Amino acid sequence: MTTTKGTKTAKLSKSKTPNLAGPPIGQQLLQDLQKELGKRDFANVGELQEFMQGLMGQVMKPSQADLEADTLKDEAQDLAFAAMEAKTKAQARKLAKQALAKDPDCVDALVVLASIEADSPQQMIKSLQKAVEAGERSLGANFIKKNKGHFWGLIETRPYMRTLEQLASLLRAEGDKKEAIKQYEKMLELNPNDNQGVRDQLLGLYLSIGGIDEAGKLLADYKDDASACFAWGRVLERFLDGDLPGAEAALKEARKTNRFVELYLSGQKELPEFLPNMYSPGSDEEAMLCLDNLALAWMEFPEALVWLIEQVAKDAVQKKTASRKPKVVRINSRRQ
């Protein structure tokens, strides 16, 4: 813990007989606090808080070894960033190894090496799993537990979180749905705000395995999500749950959110070979990205696709019938 500059700090009392181990930190704090409180007369809560900060700063002051370890980690991370931006594989490998010499658990350096040396998706998965383990060692169990819920907001967690996403994405691509779900769930548990936007992939995976309860909970947890992915995911979730009226109601909302998704799912339009880099809400590009997450789920349940195609046909008939209705012209006459 750092202290505020200019704050006066109380000196810790020292016992007459040296004790190399010393009392536990909590006990030491209480002893010193009791002694100092007997000597002082604090004018207000602010003075007490200032004193406590100083006391904590003295006790929790990092050792020289800790400072040196942090310096090595920082240097390793800088080298890893340089490796990530290197123009050649040889340069990237050299920088990554230099980073690992300073910090064997430097996650970004491990990922750079893995991307260069892995010769198959399975080998890459194993390397990424090792990088995730390294990240967990580096951050520490206490840190992870303490900061669960707002992880992405801490800069030092970013390499670990990026690697989790890369691992989950590769597992998903290789068809290992169970492990991919596990990694995505871990990410949302650590960072419910979902700055990395992985809930779309997780929703698609839940639906693809018929995980109605899990999909329903995810939809409820992010009920304000107005994306095409969640709108069309809700249609499938309601259908799989046997709630046809709910599915029809969800379909009406999904069409308002993005009408292009239906064109692709019903075969009226072919998906392009490559995904777009950018999109706007309600656009054709958003529909493509939506189906990158949901297409597998819809394909796993042909009965859902048949139902959707029936809805499309039904809607087309209603529109055609409506267009054929003769227009009634009303003439207002005024009596003379």
C-alpha cells in the first residue's frame, strides 16, 4: 500500500529483545495502534484516517526483493510488447525469450512464442493453457479472489484476460464446446462488465448444446443488451424451451433489431466468406457477426429452422394478402 506524500507517519514500536520473525502483521498493527491512540488526541476522523494510512504504509512497505521482482516484471512486459510488434518471427522470438529470462511467467511473451512455435491448433491450445496457468501464478490466488468482479479495470490483468479469450476462441473453433464454455464463464465471472464482448460467443455455445437454463440466465443477466445476437438468441432460446408464443414475440422484436439475420437463416441470402471488421446496429454486417456466433446453434436444431422458415412464409402471405385488398375511397359530400 502506498502512502500519501507529505503525510507524517508514526514509528513502529520495537521490542527490547530482538525477534527476527516478529509478530503477525495484524497483531503488530493493533499493538502500535493501541499505543499511539493512547498518546494522541485526534481532532476529527480525517486526522485518524491520515494516521492509519501512515501506519499501514509503514507495515506494508514492500521489501527490496519485491521491488526488484516488480522491476523485472515491468521490463519483461516491455520486451513482450516489443515482441508483439516485431516485424519478423526471428526478432519476435528473441524479444520474447529475453522477456521470459526476466520473468518466466510473462504471459504475453509465452503467447508470442506459442504463436511462432506451435505447429497445430492442439499444440497452440496446450501452450495457451500453460500461459493461462502462468498468469494465475503471477497474479496470485489472493489477488484474483480480491479483484473478481472488476478484473479488466486493472491493467496488470489484461495479458491474462486476453489469453483466456484467445484460448476460449480456439477451443470453440476446434469444437471443444465444454472447455470453451468453461473459459468464457471464467472471464465473465472475473469481469461481468464484459469489456471483451465474449457473452455473444457464450450464448451461442449454450444454445448449441441445448443449455436452455444457462442461456436463459445469460439473457437475463444482460437483459439490456440490444444487440442482434441477443435478440435472435432469445428467439431460439424461447423455441427450444417450448414457448412458441414467446418465440413469436421474440421474433417480432428480433426483426426490429436486425432484419438481415432472418434472410441468412432462411436461405434467402448467402453469407460471405469473410467477416466484416466493422458494423453498425441493424446493419447487414452486424447480422454476419451475429450468425458467426449463433449459426451453429440454429443448425443443431433443424426443427427451429423449419419453424422460422414457416414464419417467414406466413409473413410473406400476410403481406401479399394485405397488398391485394382493394382500397376504400371515402367521399365526403356536403349537403347544399
